[in-house]
Amino acid sequence: MKSAVCVVLLLVFSITHAQKGGQEDPCKTKARVVSDETYCDRYWECVNSQPELYDCPNGLVFAGKNRGVTDGCDYPWRANYCDGKQQANPPIGAEHCDWLYGIFGHETSCTRYWTCWNGTATEQLCIGGLLYNERTHSCDWPENVEGCQKHPLCNDDANGNVPLGKSCNRYWQCQGGYPRLQRCPAMLVFDRRSLRCVVPPTEDCDVPTTPQPLEDEDQQQNLPENIPNLPPGAIPIPHKNRPRN
Ligand SMILES: *[C@@H]1O[C@H](CO)[C@@H](O)[C@H](O)[C@H]1NC(C)=O
């Protein structure tokens, strides 16, 4: 008799288990929200004590309650949300947007990219010698950006110097088409005619009133995250995940 009960219980459990496919019940969790076990762009929420299935906004995947960029959903490339899962929904394209939500490369420029929110595209610009890296969805140094190795700044002379705005002190030094931010030695100024650091005054620059402190710039030059004014929409890449090539 005892073993018969056991068999019945096991049978009931197997049927429930098979029907639900092992899906966690959101009503049995504290957060009341759980990811779908098959599709990374779907999640279950407990509504009126019943589990209900929801889709993330097109292009986003479930990240967890109060996480991600909207509705608990996030850009798929920001974490391993979709490992071992599929996406249920196909892309809905809009002008400049492969999906309604996401960050996408520019059609004609290496320094620009698009951020898409519900199908509305906003053009963004990478500044400070950076280019849009399609792999990391952020602005990055040219040598990390496949297909866009050279920066337009260095088009005229792949190994020349380029003035930086109105700066008397800083300039771009192109090295094989890659721009590097440089600072003239103390007491010298950048001359935009000869494209060299010279003894002031020049046409645009007077003698500096205070000597510029020499910072540890050699270490900083290669690190986009140390550029103080990263462009809007640029998403910092965690250091440990940053590809090096
Ligand atoms: C997205 O856009 C559509 C139409 O363009 C609109 O009906 C919908 O309310 C928008 N959704 C959000 C979340 O803004």
C-alpha cells in the first residue's frame, strides 16, 4: 500500500514536471519574477497568484527584477543571459535599428553609431580618437576595432601630428593611422602651422603662465576609460572583459 502511494506521487510529479518543463513558478519566489527556462527574451511574472508569460521589449533579454535597461530586460551582449537558451522573438527592424532596442553600428562612419529605443534611432559620436567597436558596443581604441583600423583624424598623414581643438598644449600624434593623445613638454606649445611643439609665443598661443604638470600619460594613452569625457551612450567595458588584440 505504501509503495503504491509512492508510485502515484511519483507519477503526479512526473506529469506536472513534464507539463511545466521544469519551469520555475514565479509565485513561489520572493521576487515574483523568474526567467523563462527556454527563451532568454521571456520571463514569468506572478500576477494575481498566477504565473503569466511576458516578452522583453524587442532586442532585449531578461536580466532579473529591477535590472537591465527597462522592465528587467537588458542588452543581450551585456552578460551571458542567453547561454543555453534561445530567443523566441525575431528582430523587428526600424530605420538604423536591427532591433527596436539596441546599439548598432553606423552605415557610413566608424566614429558614429546608433542607439535605438523602441525603434527610434539617435545618432551618437565617439570622441577623443575612439571608434565604435561593434563587438563591444562601445567606443574603443582604433586598434581594437576590426574593419575600422585607421581613424579619420589621421587620413591626411598616417604619421603626422594633428591639432586638438584650440589646445596650445595637447595634440594628436598619428602612428600608422592610430591617433595618440600627446602633450607638449613643459614650457612648449603646439604650433598648428609647423605641427610641432615649439617655444612660445606662436600666432595662437602665448607663453604658458604655469608649467603644465607632467602626468603619467604614457600609461593612460591606451585606456579609453581614462578619457574623462567619454561620449554619451558609450558603455564602459569592464576591465577584465576587455579584449586585447
Ligand atoms: C513604442 O512605439 C510604439 C509605436 O511606435 C508605441 O505604440 C508604443 O507605446 C511604444 N512603446 C513604449 C514602451 O514606449
